[in-house]
Amino acid sequence: QVQLIESGGGLVQAGGSLTLSCAASGVTTSTYALAWFRQAPGKEREFVAGISWSIGYTYAAEFVKGRFTISRGNARNTVNLQMNSLKPEDTAAYYCAVSPDSTVVLTTSRYYKYWGQGTQVTVSS
């Protein structure tokens, strides 16, 4: 059973930084893609950034390029999302998700089978 646990959310002022972490347990293959999505109230869930675990390929949405960085964490099967220069419009619940047996970072949520419970990020102006 795959479980994803997100951590690191919180309240920060505009221009500040946060690092989100996603710890994946129960993943029996090294071939998977892990992505971060976010969802603000009244809006659809959107792709933020993703990583292909086995090959290390990363991809980020245009609106976070230059501000957010996704990377493998030091712990096994952990992925971090470093978020800098945060804006009020980045306020959302952030979710990590895994697409098993995939080396491709897909930006559509329906391709991801496992999801975490989410962590709230609030950016004040």
C-alpha cells in the first residue's frame, strides 16, 4: 500500500520561502513519477512540478519556473519542493502524487494513482 505524507506547509509573507516534503512509503519500484499539484478554493487542481524518480528528470509549470525547485530529498523516496519568492496567488493546498511505473512527468492529475492528504500553504500580502 503506497502512502504519501506531505509536510512543510504553513503561513508565510509574500516574498518568503517554504520547503514542502513528500515521503512516499510502500513504493516497490524505482520507476515512478512524483508530482506536486495544488488547489486553491474554487479553482481546479493544477500541476506545479514533477520528477521522474529513476532518471531524475524534472519539469515545472511555467508559472513557478525560477521560483520553485523540485528535487530528491536525502531520505529514501522523499521529494522536496523548494518554494521561493512566494506570492499570495500561491496560496493553496499542495498535494503530492505518484504515478507508478512511469518515467514521464505528466501534468494531468488523472494519471496519478496515489495521493497524499495535502498540506496548506498560505501566503499573506
